[in-house]
Amino acid sequence: MGTHVIKMPDIGEGIAQVELVEWFVKVGDLIAEDQVVADVMTDKATVEIPSPVSGKVMALGGQPGEVMSVGSELIRIEVEGNGNHVDAPQAKAAETPPASEAPKQAAQEQPAQATLTPPAAPLAPRQASDKPLASPAVRKRALDAGIELRYVHGSGPAGRILHEDLDAFLSQPQRTGEQAPSGYGKRTDSEQVPVIGLRRKIAQRMQDAKRRVAHFSYVEEIDVTALEALRQQLNGKHGQDRGKLTLLPFLVRALVVALRDFPQINATYDDEAQVITRHGAVHVGIATQGDNGLMVPVLRHAEAGNLWANAAEIARVANAARTNKASREELSGSTITLTSLGALGGIVSTPVVNTPEVAIVGVNRMVERPVVIDGQIVVRKMMNLSSSFDHRVVDGMDAALFIQAVRSLLEQPACLFVE
């Protein structure tokens, strides 16, 4: 038997360190070739690390949340054959050393100790008394249902509790003598959640953005009655063969058209080099909430796509982000960001600029409200845009004029397609 050591790979783009996010194996596990053993995270994306060999896990090289250097030892695997790592030194010459040198040489011939040690306790599966692993969405759903996660068996990697596990738990009949957790019961428990992986990156980026960017926000209400009528008409006519349209592709189109007159807003700012880059291409970041946190996949060249093409691409990259399958390229390179909480959009929000961009457009929820038009009270579909800008680059007047241009396009949607 031999030892195969997997080292932290060079993921590219000059990255020297990555964060270990999650183990999918534990010491003693038998693993197969190409099986994913861990997730690591760069500044831009989560990357799966597969095993190039089959064997038995001997030791793990770090704990989730630890920052590891490229080339450091990630995991050791016992394999058939020689493996790629030798602990003992090379065989020595056959001659017998002098007696005075024998103790020294004997010490040198001791096998080198492994630099990795197994963790004090297995990482999976977790016992009922251990902190359960679950995404924020699963935790919220369990809380709403009055379920304590320590009672739920997790079938995901490392014992992670999935939505399917909650479904299975809820479908079980209540066992005799077992008291169901009560939503009104007194609770004394607490939970510590380490800030690692994507959550750590989000925290770092938000803190950095608020520290470096001179934020200011501008809010405007928009009458989207005509736009919503057009959307429903197009879905009724082309929904079956081209796909259903949400408001997002219309908003993207409005950004594309308005930015033609405001190139200083479709820009990125390198504040260290003191250089503003104005972009001809409109690469729209689509803020997307996943189970693990907020990600911003990119709709590239929005200026070149029609409503349905952009809608399909938005759906594709957003789904890739939600399922943690988005590539680094799909999560970088945006020139302006669009963020929306849909029905939860509230009345006003103050989105944080996605640096190095200089603008983010936030969409609040659409509601029917009475408004006055030509002295008459009528019911209209209204929606607010809450947008933020980097005041170091974008003047307040330009930001207001830009949003007013977007408003005009959305309130008279035929103008979206007039060249």
C-alpha cells in the first residue's frame, strides 16, 4: 500500500490562497476516482476538488473556513501500489557506519512524520447532539414549521439537512410517547454559525464596498401599467414557443437604451489606479439569492439580445448561481447590476454598489395604487426603482437624469424598441 497526497491545486488567475469551504469525506472513508472530496472558494467562485485516485482517506489537511495556500497538502489517501508520496527517506548505502555515528544515523533513518493529522472527531455523519448542517433556506423553513433540526436526519454531504429531508420528516407519523417540538415552547438553545465560504466573501465585499464607495441612493416611482399589459400580451402570444417573460428583460432593455446617453454610468472604477473605464458592452449583473447567500451572475452583452434571448440567459445564469454551478467567468465582469427581491421588494431599498461598478439599480415590488391623472383618480400599477451610485464617479444630476430616462422608457414601452 502507498500514500497519495492531493495538494491544493493552482486554480489560475494568479490566485495564491483559497478558502476551504466544506469536506465531503471523512477520515476512514473509501472514495472512488473522480469523487469530489471538498469545496474550496476563490474570490469569485466555489470550486470542487475531485480525487484522481481511489483509496481510503488517511488525513484531512484543514477545517472548513481555513485559508490554505496553493500547493499545500489537502488530503492523504491510502492507495494500492506506491502512490505519489514517500514518508521514509531513500535507502542508504550498505556499509555499516562507525559505532560513534550509529545513534545519529539511526535517528535520521526514522520515518518522517506525516504533516497532516486526522481531526479529533469525524466531520460526518454528525450525531444528534452536534450542530446540524443546513442552508439558511432550510433553517428558515424548519423554524416556520416548528421543527428542531437536531431531530432531522441529513442525507446530504457531511450530513447536511436538505429540503428533501424536511419533507421526509414532515411525512412521518408522530411516534407514541414522543413530544413534537412546540412553536410556543420555552427555548434555551443557541447556535454559533461560523462565517465561512460564500458568507465570508459576501461580508468582505459588502464591508469593502461601504468603506471605499461614496454611496448615494435615488428613488423614483414608475407607472408600469402599460408595460405590464405589454408583457402579458407577449406572453399570451409567444409564451408557448418562446418562453414566458418576467419584468427583468424589459428592465434590462431599458438599461441598455438609457445607458447610450449615460456612458459614465456603465463604467468601472479602479480607485487604486485612479482610472475610470467606460464600457461599450452592457454586462448586467443579476443579483441572485441562493441557499448559501447572494451571488451576482452576469448577463453578457445585454445590448445584443432581444427580450427572449436575455430572459433565457438570465434564467440560465441565475439557476447556475443558485445551484453553485456557475463558473468564475459567469460570476465576473459585470458593468452594472440589477437587483430585485420580487414580491418582497418593499417600497424603498438602498442597494450596495457592486464594486468596481459605479451603479446598481434596485427594483421594488409592483402594487396597484390610486393615482391622479388629469384630475381624475385612477388605479395604476406602480413600482419604485431604488438605485445607488458611486458619488466619486457619478454626479447626482446625472444619476437622476439616468433614472428618469429609464422611467420614461418603461412608462412608454414602445420606445424600448425604437431605434
